[in-house]
Amino acid sequence: MTNMESTGAAGQSAEAAMQVSTLVPDTALEQRRQSERRFALAPDLVTVRNLKMHFPVTEGALFNKVAAHVRAVDGISFTIRKGETLGLVGESGCGKTTTGRCILRLDHPTGGEILFDGKNLVDLDDKSMRALRRKIQVIFQDPYSSLNPRMKIGEIISEPMKVHRTEPNKAARDARVMELLNMCGLDPRFADRYPHEMSGGQRQRVGIARALSVRPEFIICDEAISALDVSIQAQIINLLEDLRDQFGLTYLFIAHDLSVVRHLCHRVAVMYLGKIVELAECDELYGNPLHPYTQALLAAVPVPDPDMEKVRSYRIVKGEVPSPMNPPSGCVFHPRCPLAVENCAKTVPEFRELRPGHWVACSVI
Ligand SMILES: Nc1ncnc2c1ncn2[C@@H]1O[C@H](COP(=O)(O)OP(=O)(O)OP(=O)(O)O)[C@@H](O)[C@H]1O
Ligand code: SF4
Ligand SMILES: [Mg+2]
């Protein structure tokens, strides 16, 4: 989304937020609010503190000289309570997947802490991490490439159970495959099919069944619905919501734009160039977006009503996202920010709680 458009002014952003809310049926919002009330006092399951992932960029004949670093994630902090869904939103390359990969320990962070149920994943040895891996699963964006085309669906769903030895024998695994297919809205006969015999939505249901097979506590959904048609997206979101409520699951739900996360998420964190710039409960963020970047993302959400689309006045946020190898000084958003003042290029804004539970990294507002 390089041609991002912004209202820039607070009044216009409120208008944009109101328009976005027209996309969401009242019943979905009410269900989410009920679930919010249920987990409000729940303990934290995931705590991320000052997480940094700086990838070295090497050069020289043997690629042994570190010439620079890509600051993919640059000091982010957030918590996710048990049973909560936190949305992580931002433009391509802002560090969402890297955040998820650090939690999964597929990347080893440069700095910071990731506490899962009180244990710091960054310090865990491989054996302890293996034991924890069962509890943290992932659903990927692309249901076409994330399933092995040579394996039958039953084998794909069984595999994590074999790896983590959660079901002792084949009969138990086969029974669990049937149960999972059923749970994910698929005919049990799909167990004997191959991924190419299924539609995109059906494959993503298989991805969800595979993640659920080892009874995880926490699931990272990395753009889990982005590759699907809009009508199928809604079905998968409903499935994720039902499963969350049924099994008390906790999700980190990663997405490019704000339009899809509102149905499912309780709170949303907005990322820009390796940093979290705003974090708030869903209704608060959509109703009262404070950071100019969040306002721009909200204004870019398509509105289905052509009359409303006509009255919406945009202001372009100029320029491309800068390189995370050489991020701007001060506030990283300052070269594109419609509200920037001279000091923005000099001082890194503090992440402040401007309203209860509503955190913003901007020193001007
Ligand atoms: N292993 C790596 N080595 C060097 N740079 C990397 C590596 N992995 C990611 N990056 C860079 O880190 C930045 C953040 O990447 P990341 O994949 O986390 O972004 P993203 O927000 O998930 O983007 P998208 O929405 O496109 O999936 C990008 O500039 C990317 O090129
Ligand atoms: S600190 Fe300055 S540049 Fe950054 S978001 Fe606020 S106004 Fe814009
Ligand atoms: Mg990504």
C-alpha cells in the first residue's frame, strides 16, 4: 500500500472511523464485547518487552563483513492476555512477520524479552523450547504453499501429533484427524485427498486443523486470510472466533490493513518501520485514532457505499516507507507525517498512555 491516503485531521479521521464501522455487523461487535468482558481480568499469556531483531547485512567475497543492519523490529513492547486476540497491523515490511518469528523462536532476537506463561523464550535452551513449541502454533498466509502437495490431508494434520508425540498410536491420531476436520467445517472424507483437490478456503481450514491438532494455547495467524476471497475471509474469521471461544485460545492476528482485524481482535497494535506507534482496544482505536499513521490506515479502508466514498476527503501521505536499514532520525514517521514539526526529526517520541489503555508514540498530539 504505497499510495496511502490520509485525512490528516482528527475530525476527518473520526469520519473515516465511522465509515469503517459500517462494515461491521452489530452482532459481531456485540459478541466481541462480551468476549472482551470475559478475558478482561485474565492473566498475561505473552509479554514482549523491548524486542529487537536487527538482521546483519554482509558484504565482501566471503560475505563475512557486516556492512549494516536491517532494523526489522526495533524495540517493541506489548502483552496478550489469555483468551485475547491482539491484532498487529501495518504496511508491508514493517516487521509483523519478524515479530511472529521471534515469538516462535524461528529468529533469535537481537535484544529484549519474550515471556510465555512467565518463561523467557529468548533464554530457553533448545530442549525446553521444543517442549513449549507444541503450545505455540502458527497459521500462514498462503494455504497453497504451506501444505505439502505430496501428502494427503490426513497425513498433514497428523504430522504435528507425531512430531510432538501427543497421540500415542495411529488409531488415536486418525480419530483426532476426523474430529479436527469436523471441527473446522470439512467433510472427514477430505482426509484421503491431496491439497490440490481443495479450494483456497478449504486449504486454510486444513491449516487451522493442523495448528489445532496438538492442542495449542497460543496461535500466531500471519496474514491467515489475506490470500482468500472476501466472502471466504469472513467464514475463516468466524471459524477462528468460534474455535477461540470454544478452546480458550489466544491469538496474535497479523494483517496488512485495519478492515479485517476489527471483527476478531480485542486490541490492535499498529506498526510502522519496526516500531509500534499506537495500541488500543478495538473500539477506541477505530473511534478515536490518535496517531497520524493510524488515521491514514483507517482512511485507506475501502467503503462499500459509493455515496459515502464520494464525500470522503483524502490527504495523501507522501513518499514511500523508508528502508529499515537506514531509518529516519527522531520519529521514524516524520518524513511522511502531515503533522510533523521541526523537533520530530530530532527526538524519538515516547510511547505514552494518552487515554486509559490507549498508547501512542507521538510527541505532538
Ligand atoms: N532474514 C532476514 N534478513 C534480512 N532482512 C530481513 C530478514 N527477514 C526480514 N527482513 C527484513 O525485515 C523487514 C521486516 O520484514 P517482515 O517480513 O517482518 O515484514 P512484514 O511486516 O511481515 O511485511 P509483509 O506485510 O510484506 O509480510 C523487511 O525490510 C524485510 O526485508
Ligand atoms: S512525533 Fe511528529 S512526526 Fe511523529 S507522528 Fe507525531 S507529529 Fe508526526
Ligand atoms: Mg509478513
